[in-house]
Amino acid sequence: MELFFEIFLAAFAVFGLWCAFCLAAQSLFASRCVGTVIEVLDRETAANLPMLLEEVRHAPFARRRAPLIVLYSAELCLTYGEPSEAEREWIESCGGRWFVVQIKNN
């Protein structure tokens, strides 16, 4: 039984080493063009935007220099207006850009 646990422990050690290697390789060799997009399609998501930006900023495995794009629905902007100056500054402080887009529902 002791041999089984030693083999089991060794297998998990190899798996952990492999995961650490993959994580390091992804952070070093991943494309700089791949980033994060936040879709703001309704008023509830717009209200939670600061929380979403903080989640992206503090994600444990996210690359720090990855592009951040916030897409606002054109209907939302027509109904409630564009993002406030404070929201725009918050997006820019996180290194992001925001765009108004027309979203087609299928």
C-alpha cells in the first residue's frame, strides 16, 4: 500500500511540473494580440463594469500586458447614453479601450 502512495505522489509531482511548464510557456510565448473582451449588452452589466474590470485586472493566470477591449451595445448607448467620464477613465486606467458596436441577435 505504501508503494501505491509513493507512485501516486510521484505521478502528481510530474503532473504539477508539467502544468507549471505549460503555464510558463503560455505566458512567455503566447501572442500579444490575444486579450480580453468585456461585452456590455445590458444595464446590469454596465452597472457591474468596475467589478468586471477588477476581475480582469486581478485574474491569477492572465497576462498583464494583454489588450483589454470593452464593447458597448449601440442600443444600450442609445437608451442610457455612453459610458460616463468616470467609467471611461476606469477603462483607460486598466489599459483598455471601449467601442460602441451593433450586435445582431440570432
